[in-house]
Amino acid sequence: MAEDSNNRAKKESTLIPSSSNSPRHTQDIEIEADDPVKSPPNSANNSSTRKACYAVLQSWASKKFMTGCVVLFPVAVTFFITWWFIQFVDGFFSPIYERLGIDIFGLGFMTSLIFTFFVGIFASSWLGATVFLIGEWFIKRMPFVKHIYSASKQISSAISPDQNTTAFKEVAIIHHPRVGEYAFGFITSSVVLQRDAGDEELCSVYVPTNHLYIGDVFLVNSKEIIRPNLSIREGIEIIVSVGMSMPQVISPLERITHQNNMIPLNRVM
């Protein structure tokens, strides 16, 4: 009997699983193995700081680059146009010097300037005016060339120091296209409109719509025209620069004349 009880105890001990191999213990081990490795909290802050610094640096660099472009753009355009103009003018007489064996850059340009100066002297004389008048008569008989010549002469006459009948007379500001809005133009001529109520003096005002050589012509009553204190050259600069050279203050000529004619108070006293 004692041997049977000992054998039975050995069999039960072999059937009882050990605590180390229990299912709960293995489940805990699996959960611990599945847990990811947690990153330190400082790494996220460092990445956000790096991104903010990169954004600030990129914004600063782009602003400085655009500032450099804004500064260099007018310089580059001025240099390019000036260089093109010098080469264009120099090309008139430089082939002559090349045939003579003279190769000096700028000599043709200087010769062109001197030639233009003497042409101006010749055109100011009676003989030169007659020659150019005859040449203009022939040009105006050509079908296509006459339109190009008329447009270019109108522009050159506007900036000519000799204010002849075809040049712009004055700078004008008119109400256009509606009340409260103004248009910038040039007075080219005047005309008298005969009506039953009486004659009315009108001024022909040229308002450029595409820089200077294309525009509209309006007949405006001379009393309704505002004549600012601007010269013809200043008006052309305003049109060509699309208004960027507009002065901050514009005063009509009537107001300036009235202010000059006012007697100071100290003289009255």
C-alpha cells in the first residue's frame, strides 16, 4: 500500500505543470516582446526645431534673392539697352572705318553723334528746311512708308525743343471716362465749334492708350481742362513709365499763378 501511494504521488507530480511554463507566464512574455521601443521625447522637439530653422532660413534667403533681382533688374536693362544702342549707332560708320583699316571701338558711335549734330544745324537753316520739306513730300507719296513716317514724326515733334504746330502744346488732365476719374493727355490743337447758342472753344486732347504712339483724341471744352504744372517731357516720361514717375503733388497752373499774385500779409500790415 505504501508503494502504491508513492507511485501515485510521483505520477501526479509529473502531471502538474511548473509555474515557469504556465500559460499566463508565456502570455506576459509575449506582451513584453510585442511592446515597441519607445523613442525619447527630446527627438521630436529637435526635429520640429530643425524644420522651423530651415523655414526661417529659406524665407530669409528668398527675400534677399528677390531684393537682389529688384536692384539688378533696372541696372541690367539699362546696360543692355545702352549697349544695344551704342552698337546700333556705331554700326552706321564702323564699316567705313573697317575698310580704311581703322579698328577702334566707339569711333563709329562718336562719328554718328557728330553727324547728328551737324544735321540739326543744317535742318535749322533755310536751305536745310527746304531740302527736308522736299524729301518729306516724296515720303508722303509712298503707300506704306507714309504711315510709319507720320507716326514717328509725331513722336519726335512732341519732344522737339522747337515747339512747332504739330508738337504737343501742353499737358492736360480731363474727366474721363466718368465723373471722378481723370485721364492724362496732351493738348495738340484747338478748334472753335459753331453752335446756335454761340461759339464754343474746344481743345483737341490726345490721350495715349498704348504707351505713346496709339491713343484716342477727345474734343474737350477749354474751361474743363486741368492744366498741371508739368512740361511736355515730364508728361511723356509719365506715360512711358506707366505712371511710376508721377509726382506726388500736381498743381494746376491757375492755382500757381494765383498764389504768386497774392500779396503777403506783412506788406498789407
